[in-house]
Amino acid sequence: YQRRVRVSFLAFEWSTPFLNIYMIMNLVEKKNKKSQSKLFQFMKKIDGYIFGIVFIVARIIFGNYLYYVLWTTAFARWNEISPYIWVMLLSLSMVCECLNLKWCWEILSQASTPKGLEKGE
């Protein structure tokens, strides 16, 4: 059971390949004028949508479930865990959760910005 939970924490990274693809497409777009094709722009847009959806599902929804499992398991073994481990668990999980919520807010606010209003246009 614990092995499955530890491996499940890798699910936080499901969105990373889509972010990397999007960043590579941005670099190609800046260096290559052929990347202005409609197909390239369509693929970039689809990748951005997939990234946003996978980020929300993996890091916000599934991630909160994993934090719940982590904390209920840790509280069940309250007496077996050192106070230093408790502080580390609490602080690291809170920092990670705050960062995930901040980036989720950024993704949703960028997705809701109408085209043409970006960068103060």
C-alpha cells in the first residue's frame, strides 16, 4: 500500500511534458517564421489546453487527495514520527500546495484573458 502511495506522488509530474512541449514550441516560434502556420498555432493551442487540464487534474484534484492520504497515514502513526519529520512534512506540503494553487491561478487567469489584451495591447 505505501509503495503505491509513494509511486502515486509521481502523478504530480503528469503535466510537465506538456509544459515542456509548449515552451519548446514558443522557442521555435521565436526563431522560425514557418511556425506561424495555422497548424502549428493550432497544435500549440491544443497543447496549452491539455497542459491546463492535466495540471488541474494531477496537481490540484489528485494532489489534494494524495496529501489527504499522506496526512491521515502520518496521523495514524503520530507516536512513531519524529517532531522534525512533522515540521518538514507540514512545511513542505504547505509550500508545494501554495505553489500549485498559485500556478493554477496563473493558468486559469491566462486562459480567461481574451486574445489581444495580452501584454497590455
